[in-house]
Amino acid sequence: MDSNLYLVGFMGTGKSTVGRLVARQTGFAFLDSDHEIERQQGKPVTQIFAELGEPAFRAMEREFIERGHPAKRCVVSCGGGLVVTPGMLPVLRARGVVICLHAPIETILERTRHATHRPLLTVDNPEQRLRDLYAQREEIYRRSGTMVLTDKRPLREIAAHVLRIYRQEAGPAGK
Ligand SMILES: Nc1ncnc2c1ncn2[C@@H]1O[C@H](COP(=O)(O)OP(=O)(O)O)[C@@H](O)[C@H]1O
Ligand SMILES: O=C(O)C1=C[C@@H](OP(=O)(O)O)[C@@H](O)[C@H](O)C1
Ligand SMILES: [Mg+2]
């Protein structure tokens, strides 16, 4: 059982935090798509958006998923928009197990309130932006993979749940 595990879902659902924990527990490598792109570009995601634009960032995400990471034994925390780009979900599915983290919008608003590293939220009304994006994307996340609820749940419990699903879906009958 060594296929990759991809965590997808909206901003603030805990992909980066939970992914790190699951990687530690499995001994898999931990890769966060945002961090990998930042490392490769030598600048933060906010600067990439400002200087090169969102489409360029989406192309970097695609490149990272298609050619930029090992095929086995990785936990990959995907940036929230990665799986929204048309054509990305089949690529993730072909490469491993896709699990979607979920939280209600009120919890997302709370968890993202003080962060400054998400360029989509550096607007006059970040709350409205989050509500709009959440509504636009909800259906895509719902269809992306087995859903894990994260609201009012401790991180270690979420990580254990993710790991259980991974073992079921990557097991002998799976990948
Ligand atoms: N289950 C949880 N309970 C409480 N806080 C959480 C939980 N999951 C994530 N957080 C917090 O929410 C914020 C966003 O988490 P992060 O892992 O960066 O999400 P994502 O990568 O999905 O955007 C962080 O401050 C993190 O500590
Ligand atoms: O939802 C999005 O489009 C984005 C989510 C971010 O990642 P997180 O989901 O880890 O915050 C990051 O990739 C970028 O700011 C764009
Ligand atoms: Mg993240």
C-alpha cells in the first residue's frame, strides 16, 4: 500500500495541517503544492499571483501534479483551487487516493480570518469572496473524493479518519 494520498478541499479545511500529520504517521513524504511551487519559484504564492497572475499559478499546479512529484509514498496537500481546474481530478485519481476535507463556511471564515498568505482573500470584502467561491466550488469538492468532516474535531481524530479511508481505498482491492 504505497500509492499517493491527495488531500483536496476548500481553503481552511485543514489540508496542510492534516496532511503533515498523516505523513508523519505513515512515514510518507509530505508535499504541500503551495510550498513546492513557492520553493520552485523562489517567491510566495501571493507574489506569484500579483506578478504572473492566477492562470500562471494554475499552470504551475498542473505541472507539479503531472510531472513534479514522486509517484508513490507521498501525502500531497493540494491548494484549494487545484482540483477545481478542469481536468485535474482525473489526474489525481489516476495517481492515488483522493480525500476531501470539509468544513462549513462559518468555520472557514473563522479559520482564515487572520491569515495573509491567500491572495484570493486580499480584497476589500474577503468574507463575501469566500462565500462566493465556496458556493461556486462546493459541488466540485463534493464529487472529488470521500469526504471527511473537520468541524469541531481535533486534528488527530481527523488524521486517523483520513488514514482509515486511505487504507480502505488503497488496499488490496483498491490502488
Ligand atoms: N480541525 C481543526 N480544528 C481547529 N483548527 C483547525 C483545524 N484544521 C485546521 N485548522 C486551522 O485552520 C487554519 C487553516 O488550516 P490549513 O491546514 O492551512 O488549511 P488549508 O491548507 O486547507 O487551507 C490553520 O490555522 C489551522 O491550524
Ligand atoms: O482556493 C484557492 O484557489 C487557493 C488556495 C490556497 O491553498 P489552501 O487551500 O491550502 O489555503 C492557495 O493555493 C492559493 O491561495 C489559492
Ligand atoms: Mg494549505
